[in-house]
Amino acid sequence: MSFANNGKPEQPSLNRRAMLGGLMLPTAALLLGGCARGLKVASGTDSNSELNKDAKSGADIPEGVGAFVIRADGTRAFRNHKLVDQDGKTAYFQQDLVEGQVFAATFQYAKCNGICGSMTSRMAETYDLLKPIMNNPVKFYMFSLAEDSPEEMKQFMVDHGIYGRPGWRYFSASRETIKDIRWAFGFGDPNEEVDSSLSGHTGMARFCYHKSDRWAACAALAAPRMTAQAMIAMFPSDQRPKIAGLERPQEGNTKPIPGYKQRAPLNAETL
């Protein structure tokens, strides 16, 4: 699986093959163990004059589901959708959740009988590994695919032992709004039946370091340590948090193989 446009991309339409790389069916999500850099761009139909303008730069966001603009400073501006969280508090997508933030985001729903519970449990393990930087600066977001009410979202979080964890929030809005956010994050399918199916929703987690427009994705069911390392990798190299147990091996830090003896190089006389 590959993701493009890490930096200042153009905005091409996704073809079916590329988009299916973002929309993972439950079985594929279970098999996918790696992480990938970048962010795909989707196109479609949507139009709202108020939403389709970036308040910071004044630039117009193009029509199309999942559209965004790249500002002069290289950061992305999405539609500033209004959402509600598990406590009934209002938040605005671009203004509050994306602008200048470092976050991981998943898409699921409260009454899911599929992979949602397992995704949440794995992300909770990842949260524990990242606890020194959770909520400052890292945030975890969940977006409801089924227009869940605050009460339903809160109960889901309580049932899975994540309610009240600093920096972790569950958001809901209309399906059209969540679709626009989902496609903006690269998780969409041009086949409407496939795209709208709750039984085959994406099992991916999208990562972002907005200040430098760094994006990546991992299967939410991946090993928590690997997911936590992918989150840390979002930070610029000179700003990466140092957390015990999550250090990556340094280049050149090799160990000898026990019992290995290097053979003499071949030359014309020995051939």
C-alpha cells in the first residue's frame, strides 16, 4: 500500500485501485501490518460557500468531497465542519482539530459488531505507550460513521475503558460531513455502495503533524509499538520525543553475527 503527496501535492482524482488502498475491508485491515507516508486526495461533489473558504488564508477550497487547499506555508486547510463530541461539546474540524495539531484519527461507530472494538483496544495500548506526550501535544480522534449521539459515543468510550483519557475525543456529525472528512484523509471508494458500507469501513489510522504537513497511515490493528513509533515519526527529526521502549535502532548501530568469519575476496588467481 502506498500513499502519495507528502508535502505540496497537486490534487488529482483517485482511481479505484488507489482509493481501495485507503478503504480497507476488515480482513485486509487484519493483514496489513505496515505503515505508509503521505496522503491521497479525493474528488467528488459538494458545494457550500461558507465551508469552502479557508479563514486563515482566504483561499477558496475547491468543490468536491474531500477537497482542501495547500497554503503558501505548505499546510493544508480542510472544510471547517462543525462536530459534536462524546460530552456534547462543539468542535470545528479545521480550526480545533487540525490547525497546528499532532493527531491520530480513526473512523468507526458505537454499535459496530466488527473491528471497532479491536481497533479501539489496540489504539488504547498505543495511547499507553505514548502517555508522556498524549494531550500535549498528541491527540487521538475517532469519527463516527453512523451519526452516533453524544450519549452513544460516551457509552462506547466507557465500555472500552477510554472515556476521560486526556486528548482522546469521539466526534459525530452528519454522514455527509464525516464522508468529506474521511475522503479528505484518503479513505474513500468511487463505488457508492462500497463507500457507504459500514460493514467494510476502513481499519486504518491516519496520522498528521499539521505544522509541517506530514502525513502517514497504519492499520489500527497493527502492533501498538509500531503504531506508536509511526506517531513519533510524524515529528521533525530534531523534535522527536524520546520515550523509553520506542527508540528506533540508529543507522550503523550493528552487531556482529556470532561465529561469522569473513571470506577472502575472490580474485583471478582463486577463480
